[in-house]
Amino acid sequence: MTDGPPGLGLGTAPLGGLYDAVGDEAAQATVERAWSLGVRLFDTAPYYGSGLAERRLGAALRGRPREELTVSTKVGRLLRPGDSRSDGWHGAPPLEAYFDFSYDAALRSLDESLERLGLDRVDIALVHDPDDHYEEALAGAFRALARLREEGVVRAIGVGMNQTELLCRFAREAEPDCFLVAGRYTLLDRSAADELLPLCEERGIAVIAGGVFNSGVLADGETYDYAPAPPAVLERVAVLRAVCERYGVPLAAAAVQFPSRHPAVASVLAGCRSPAEVEEDVRLFELEVPDDCWHELV
């Protein structure tokens, strides 16, 4: 197996056409480049391009040693005929995602994901964004995943969200193995460190950090949490960039490495749409950041 970046995974929302369309060949090449550089964690979801990301990921991983792979997908959104472009997906099939956190829907969702992926199991199954559906998700979808965990169909279960409050509730009221926390533990937004990360560390819940560039503003973009970055955020980014420049470090390198410095964080996800982006994110993840730089940033 190729030596690679431990703790770095590939997020596949871009391969589902987030913001811009990605061709089949580019998607295939992106996953293959990640594999060749040692990436072994791959996160996807039915919502990403109405199943397109799952299909592409499955096709690109076909024939790879299954025991070396960690594949994560999600439940809570099913697909039906509709227009996925209304959700910002480009090049996706004519399907739309709708919320259903019931027990039966979770089982059906995972079956459909396995079919698209071409796998007989996934390693991690997460309840996806149950922000307004906590009670149903806890009693329905999460309970279904717990049964699948008992049966050995999935190795680990948890919840993936862009907020921390409900994840804290899941930590206390359910028995998750892991959480995917998107955008809430970054150089810009460290809110997960207030309560969630200490709670996860205490309870042995592994954290996967996503959205580490806060939708791009920490990687030379102008988008913050899926919207144009407000002036206050841009000012804060400028301060962080100035610190990094004093040490000859790209801001994006500090951004992709920062979450892993917390003991509760097991992995970091980088969403990529091309082999070049994979290569750059791996380079940034492995770049040495001086301790003095970290002292100033944190």
C-alpha cells in the first residue's frame, strides 16, 4: 500500500457537481489520484448530486482491496424524480432529495446507496443533517443504523451536521461511534471546541472534520458557509493569512491541518474535483507548519 497522509480523507460533494459540473473521467481520475497518494477514507452521500457522487465513487473504487478502504455514506435524504439543480448540483440526474428520517427510510436509503456504490457494506453510516428532525432521527434513522451496527452491516455509525448543539445531544442521548462536523472546527470557526470536542473526547466519539476551508474562504476563495463572505470574515482571514505569510506557510495548509491538532479529531476531509486539487491538498496537509506559527494562529 502506498504511504499516504494518515488522517486525510476525500470528500465527494464536488464529484456530485457542487457549484460546477464534473465529468465522469475527471471524477474517476480524482478518486484514482487520491488512492495513488495513499488516501483511504472516502466520504459520500445520496444528497451529493442526487446519487451521482456515490455512483462515481463506487465505479472508481471497483477492484480496490476492500479491506484497505473506509467508505462513509449517509441516510436521512431519499431521492425522487425532480430537479437537483435547485439544490445547486450541476450535471446530476433528474432527481431531488427529500428528508425522511424514519426507521424504514434509513434502511431503504442505505440499500440504495449500496447499490449505487456497488458494495455489500459501508464502513461508516451517518444520519445526514437532522437539524429540524432530531426526535424522528433519534427514534428512527439512528435506531435503524444501530441495528445494522449490531448485525455487522456497518462498522460505525453517527451523525453528520454543520452545527454542534444537536451533535452534543446525540452524544448524550445515543451511542454514536463518530460525528462528521462540517465547518465548525476551523481556523475561522472554533465553536466545536467549546463543548462538542471535549464531550467527544470524554466519550470516545471519533470526530471527522469537514468544511475545513469554510466553503473556500480559507483557500483563496470568497465564499463562507456557502454564501459570499461578509467583510468581517474577510478581515479575519486577512489577519490569519498575514500570520502564515510571516512563516512562509500557505493559509490553506494551516487550514487543512488545524482540526487534526485536537485529540478528538480522527480525520479531516478535503473535497476535490480534480487530480490537481487532490495533489495540492495532500501537499498542504503534509507541509510542515512551524510551532511558532501555530502559537500565533491559535
